Amino acid sequence: MERRIGTATALLACMALGTAGVLPAAADARPHDGPLGKVKHLVVIYEENHSFDNLYGNWGTVGGEQVNGRAMATPANTTQVDASGAPYQCLLMSDVNLMSPPLTPECSTTTFSYGAGKPTTAYHFANQPFNIDSFIPATATTCPIPAKLFKYPFGVLNGQGVTGGCTRDLVHRFYQEQYQLNGGQQNRYVTGSDSAGMTMGFYDTTKLPIYQYLHSRKAPNYVVLDQFFQAAFGGSFLNHQYLVAAAAPPFAGGTHSVLDANGFPNGDYPLYRPATAVLDKSDTQACGSTAVPGFACGDYAVNTVQPPYQPTGAFGATMPLVDDTTKDLTIGDRLTDAHVSWAWFAGGWDNANGNVGGKGWTNGTGKTCSDPNASPATPDLAGNGGFPYCPDFSFQTHHQPFNYYARYAPGRPDRAHLQDEQNFIDAAKHGRLPAVSFVKPLGNENEHPGYASEPNGSDHLVDLISAIEHGPNAEDTLIVVTYDEFGGQWDHVSPPGMGTAGPHDLFGPGTRIPALVIGGGIHRSGVDHTVYDTTSIMRTIEAQWNLEPVASRDAVVNDLGNAVDGGGHGHGHEPGD
């Protein structure tokens, strides 16, 4: 049976909130009729900040079929160009561990300063992708200590940090990514970034713990999705919103970005200087005569903002709750109304939410936050702060998308759907998984560059998968592993609307990201070349449990049925062969 929803006409408008009726509470949910067959449990593990080429670019073949990796890239979508369109001779580096000689011969005479009190670097690498492992291996002591995770914009010098092979973080914001994509030419990642040449780094896929696990004896079958794109341009906040709502949340109280003629909002990066005044703020540009055509406008939050209640933070403006009490605006709303069990499981949630005695609570029974990796929270708009709100130093409040919606506010019944990752591990081990599980690892375990170790995060990913595969629900559980967004890193495949066919609008999709489906219903491992974006996960849940679409994008994207079918039609091999 053909299970695609099909492609749709591009939705080119400055909007993000879709229109769909509220589903009746007594939905007839019959999973065996859905695109995932007899799967009863869907687990979505949502990792952080890597493009496909950066992480899975040399996956190679699965079952004799080639994964579309870096070997398929052409010079036209690899060679990086400056603002005028001229190719760079060399890549300007910006991680302290990549900024010293020896230089490549063509780069030996040019140096660059990032400014007073900041490191001096050189145009160090040739204009092509480079292997991070060769310079910053997993054994390098380049990760920050927990109390200083965000204090090193240029990274931690090897020998002065913690083992794990961390790199510096890279910018990943809404308008910047659109400039970097350059209409699908994929050649302005370096120019549009605060980290310059770091955008071209990649890891050896075959050394990643997840790759080695999936190629070990008795590993579950899997399918690589090599045309899976982040749903929205930009960073973690917006793409978490698209994971659960397929839309950018309204924020009339935010500050509008101001763009130059190229659609760029920032004047502080080393290789791009706008000709006019710009602002890089929380919201899309204002609509009207000053709006730059072809870019989203209006009162929509697209860069990091904070929810009004705990867990919340000081990074970014605080926005009011989005009112979903009279109309379903998230996939959680739909599932609850249809009496389908589900939960959002976040690493560190019990500590951050003040759930004293919860399975993830590590802060004792006193009146202070006793975990050395935690600190008392700053007060929220209701005045709640301090003990028992004890977030881990790496807990990211903008990675908790349901906490921005009124149905999940403190004291509301649906708040019970927001749980700690330890609850998930316990449920997996004892056969009590809900129908739908979203799993969000804690910051230091989610693979995010800058504050998380890539190999250590991949180890944690394997641990989560193993908990499922060794539990009673393994046979009827499908695992989806993907990443929220590209983390500022290059990929050679053009997104939908920029060269690849598929639904798109002024909010995305953006860069291609890693994605796997693992386990339940997949009889043979393989590769699926179907075009998906993050909202395909919502579409799959809706189709599997007979739910109406929530917004406009999830109504028209492909569900993941073809991925499961692709693994069951004889394409591939048994892992471990």
C-alpha cells in the first residue's frame, strides 16, 4: 500500500500556525491500520546539532545500497564562497585547537585577528571538508567543566578541559541559515557563520558508537533516512517547536529582527559585514514596507526565547504561554484528546522542575541544591525559584517545547505528560512504554557541540536504544533517532524548495540532518531516499493513531511508512553479518 501523504504546493506565506479542527475525544485509534503496521510504541530520540554530512557523511552502504554522503557531493555545493561569490583559498578556523601552525602552503602568509583579548588565528585549512577526529579526537581534553559549559566561545584548549573531544559551538539561527544555504547552492556556510571554517568539519561515521552498535552482532535492523531535513531554518528552540507543533509560536512582545538586502541580520561575524544597520533578535522581521521580500515576517518567535514558568532561564526574552486550551496546537494535545498514551521524557527534568523524590531527582532532601552539577534556578514570572528548582548546569530550558503551551503549565493536569528521562528508562525496562515517547537527553549527553562530547553523547544514545531493545516492548517498538537541527554545519544536499522537491514555506525546511529508524517492523536493514522533514514524525503519529493534522506542514509531508517498508522489502542485510 502506498503510504505517502504526497508532496504539496509550496506554502509561501508569512505564517506558521495551521488551521485544523479539534479531534473528538473518543478517537478510533487502530495502530495496525497505520503506516507503521503493528507497531504499538513509537520512541523518538531527539539529539542535538549535527548535519547529515557532519555525522553520517561516510556511512557508506547498507544492504548494498549507497547512502548519499560526502562522496556524492560536487565542487559546486562544497566549495565555500565569500559574500561576493568568490571561492576562499583557505578556511579561517576558530577553535583554539585548530588555530595554530603548521599551515597549508597556500595559507602560510595570511593571519587574522578576532579582536582585542581574543585568539589570533590563521587561514589554516584548504577549502574543503576536514576530519575533526584527526585534530580533536575523542581522547582530547577539550570539554568544559560542568560549571563553565558556556564560557568558551572559541573552545577549550586541549589539556585544559575534560576528556571527550569537544569542539567549539557554531551559530545556528533562523536568518543566518537561509543565507548559508544560498538558495540551495550550500556554499555560504563559512561566510554566514561566527565560526567560519568550523562549519566544514566532519566526524568519521564508522567510529561513532551508534554506527558500531548497529553493526554489532544481534543489533536491531535499521534504515538510514538520507533525505531527512530539519523542519525549520535556524536553531534548537524553533525546531523543537516544529517537532511538536509544526509551527513557529506567536510572540507579539518579541523584538523584530532587521535584515540587510541579503536577508542577513548580524554584523559581528568575521567574514560578513552588512551594508546597512541590522538586528539579530527573537522574532521574524516586521511585515510591511521595510520587510525584505522572500523572508518570513510577522510576530513569530524564531530564535531562542524562554517560557514564563519553571523550568526557565535567563538566555533570551521571556514569552507568554501559547494558548492551546480551546484549540489543539501540539501533537500532545491531539494524543491526549484521543486517549492515546504519551510522554515527553527529558534528562534532568525532575531536578529542573523541582520534583523532589522523582526517579531523576539527585538533590537530596534538604533545602539546598546538593548536586554539585546543579544550581538553584532564577525566579520565573510567578516568583518560583531557588530550591527545589535545581537544574543541572547543562539543562536547556528551550529544549522543552511543551512547557511553552498553556495546557502544560504548572498545576494543569496535562503537566503529568512531562517526565524525567529516568522514567523512560524504567518504563522501557519493565514493558510500560506509552504509545508515543519523546526522549530528550540532558545537555551534556545530547551531542551538542561546545558543551557536549560527540562520542559520549552517542554512547548515551546507544544506552537508550539498548534499554528499549532489551525490554519487553522491543518487538513492537519503532525507534526514530534524529537531530533537532544542523548545528551550523555544512551539508551538500539542497533542502526542499531549493533544489529538492517537497513541501516548504518561508520557515523551512532547512539543512539535511541525520535520521534513523530502528527496530520494530523492520525486517531488513536498508536506505530510504524519501524526502522527509521533522514534521514527518508528527505526520506519522497522526496517521498511525488516526489523528487529524495539527498545522499546515504536518498535513502535507510524507509519513515514515516508506522507511519501514524500505527495510522490509529485501533491501539490506542483517546487522552483524
